[in-house]
Amino acid sequence: MAKFDIDLARFASQVGASAGTDLLGRDTLMLAREGQLCVQWAPFDHIPRTARLVIVGITPGREQATNALRAFGQALQAGQPLEAAQRHAKLVGSFSGPMRANIVQMLDSIGVQQALGVPTCAVLFDAAHEQVHFTSALRYPVFVDGVNYNGNPPLLSTPLLRQIVETFLAEEAQLLPDALWLPLGPKPAGALRHLVELGLLPATRVLEGMPHPSGANAERIKFFLGLKPRAELSRKTRPDLIDLAREALLAQVGRLRSA
């Protein structure tokens, strides 16, 4: 079992001294190495206790980690305290642009805004109130032979990766048990199901089955939202699966509203 040494004071000293530039890939931020896998620290530790929605990706990519390190280092050099610098780094660029708009539209279409008592899920993204927590199944950047981890080797059958889920994602589940959890894709969904099986997260709080909100998934999103008829879909869309997922989500959110 790997021992993850998260020494925030040491990392802050190193990142602050360099303003966060050119640190990714160096041993100074190394958390674990196992075969082809390398896990490095980046400032994704901030967990807003006010979060009502948790959006779960697979792992921070190199670009996201680099941007977060740069924002963290610059905030420290500007004199911000550690916690404020961590919060700033975490919020930089998280799910901005079209992806965020797609998330809001899909959540609103299944009634999540009503379950949470807000006019639209767009208000959750107000950075001042931190009602959305952005995270990953693997909290810190994971690389395979220097390339962003994309699901191979398998997440839960690889001991190091499973340990990260059971250590860090489990911590977040215990801190935010009443939030709604939205996995973006099958790998994060599998990680959340694992926590449900361990009794660390209520299954009723996991909104599984929405199309991934990336622009590359535009056709599936439009069908999910009822904006594109079945007859005009390409063969790759698999509308029956989307219909089944939407029906299950509507029923799940309906039960949440009536609880």
C-alpha cells in the first residue's frame, strides 16, 4: 500500500517559490510511483462544505494541473493564506464555458433545480457561495508513461488507483453525504458505485446516466434534452440507452423532491 504524504506546507513553499511554473513532473511533487503509473500532487484539496452538487471527472489532466499550480503559486506570492490560495487554484477554469452550460441544461431538464429549491442549477455555480464541488475519482493528476490517465489500467482493479479512490474520494463522500453526486462518464460512475458498495455514499444521491457534457457529445446531449428527434440521430448515439437513463434519473430526482 502506498503512503500518501500530503504535506501542504512543504508543497506551498515549493510552489510559492516558483509561482507554480515548471513543477509538474518533478520529484518534489511526487506522491506515488508504481510501474507505469505516476501520481503527483496538485492543489485540488479544497472541499467546500457548502456544496450541494459534486461533479466528478476521472482525474485532473496535465493542463488542468499546470493551470492550478500556476494559480496557486501566484496567489501565494500575492500574500494569500494557504486556504484562500487553494480555493482560488481549485476554481480556476473548472468546467467553464459550453461544458458548464450543458451540465446546467441537463440538470434542469430532470428537475434537479426543484429538488434543491433553486430557480435553475446555474445559480449553484456562483463561485462566491461554493455550492458546486469539482473533483475527480482520482483527486490528483495520474500519468501513465507521462501521458494523462484515461481509464487504463482499470481504475478499481489497479491497487494504487483503488487506494486513491478509497482514501481521497471517500473522504469527500464522508464530508458531503447530503450533496448530489454527478459522475461524468463510466469511470467516475464506477468509482462512486464502489463507494456506495462500501457504505460510504448513499446510492440515492448519485445521478448516474447523464451524457458527458463535453462539446464532442453534442448529439447525445440534444437528444437527452429533447432538442433533436430520434429520426435524425446518427447510429452511434444509441437513443434507447439515453431514454432509459433519462427515465431512471427523472424517477430518482422525483423521489428526492418528495423526500
